[in-house]
Amino acid sequence: MTPADLSRDEILMFLNTPEPGGHLSEMLDECTAALCKAAQPRTIYRVLPVQHTETGVTLGGLPLQGDDIALHLTGCKEAVLLAATLSAPVDALIRRAEVTDMTKAVMLDAVAGAAVEHVCNQLETEIRAKYPYPYYTARFSAGYGDFPITQQGDLVKLLDASRKIGLTVTPAQTLLPLKSVTAVMGMSHEPVKDARRFCCGNSCAECPYHEDCPRARL
């Protein structure tokens, strides 16, 4: 991963600020370079069967809780369960900055957010090339809408992500390393729904919450 791989606009979105000037812009460049050097991206995914029942939806036999994820997977016979992490050195880099320079720590955290999105986007491109379904849903993660964050452990276990990429879940349902993502992405032969009502998505203009969202692109 190099700084050129990351979207400056997305980093600024995570910072919730317009392009900084002067030394702050240089600091952001330095943080981006340092983050890319520290990152050790690792990913894993499984394609699993989807079954819709009267009580909801299952993925690979695992019941997924909440109406939003069931809506998101409407019409999908299969879905991808994926996980991605920037690995522990990124967490360590941010922790060190929190001790010495909180401005850098905030910048590093924003860059890490953009970096893990980049890793997920690359993985999604790989998946779409390997499984050429005509329709895919967006990535939908535990914690979006009423898909409870308490299912993180189930998703990580289903992927065997702890053994394969070093991704674990704390008792508070926090992913470790912190800069990590799990997500479900439906695949279908028919047009799909998008139930991402509580996340940013790819287009602020199409989001019903864009006027009030603090993460809207400036």
C-alpha cells in the first residue's frame, strides 16, 4: 500500500474537515506515508449460502439478527462474508502518537479508516472478478441499522479469522486489531436492495441522511 492508493477526499471525510493548509497539510502527508509503511493488510472471505425464513435470514447456517440485514440480502442465494485488517502495527502507531501528539493521532486514525476501506475495495474487486454475478449488494457490517454488533464474534468464528488473519473480538465486541472490518455482501441474479440506512455508502447524494451526517463529504 502506498499513499497514492488512498483517497485524500476520503481521509478528509474521516477527519470531517476541508483540506488543511500549510504545515497541517504536510503533517497529513507524513501521517499517510507512515501509516502505509506500518500497514500489513490481511484479508479473508467465504462465499456462503443464504436462506430466508419466516424469522429472518441465515448465512452458512448462521442466523443473522435484525430486519435490515434480511432486507439487504433479499433475492440473494449466496453472499460473501469477508474480513480485513491493517494488522497490529497500525494500532501501535496510533497509540504512540496519542502519547506524543494528538493531532497526529487523529490524522493517523483518519488515514487508517481510508486505508481499511481501500483494502476492502480491493478485496471486493477480486471477489467480483472471481464470482461474476450480475448484481452485488454493498458491504453491510454488524452495527449497521439493527444488525447487532454482538454478532461480530459469530462472524469472525465463521471465517476462522482469528487463526487465519489474527483477527479477534473482545468481550465488548470490539475487533482487534482495531483497524479491521467484517462485512456481508450479497450476490444475486436479480436487482438487489440496499439497506445501508445508517452508514455512509458510496454516494452522499443518494443517502437519506446526507444533510445531517457529520461524515458527509465537504
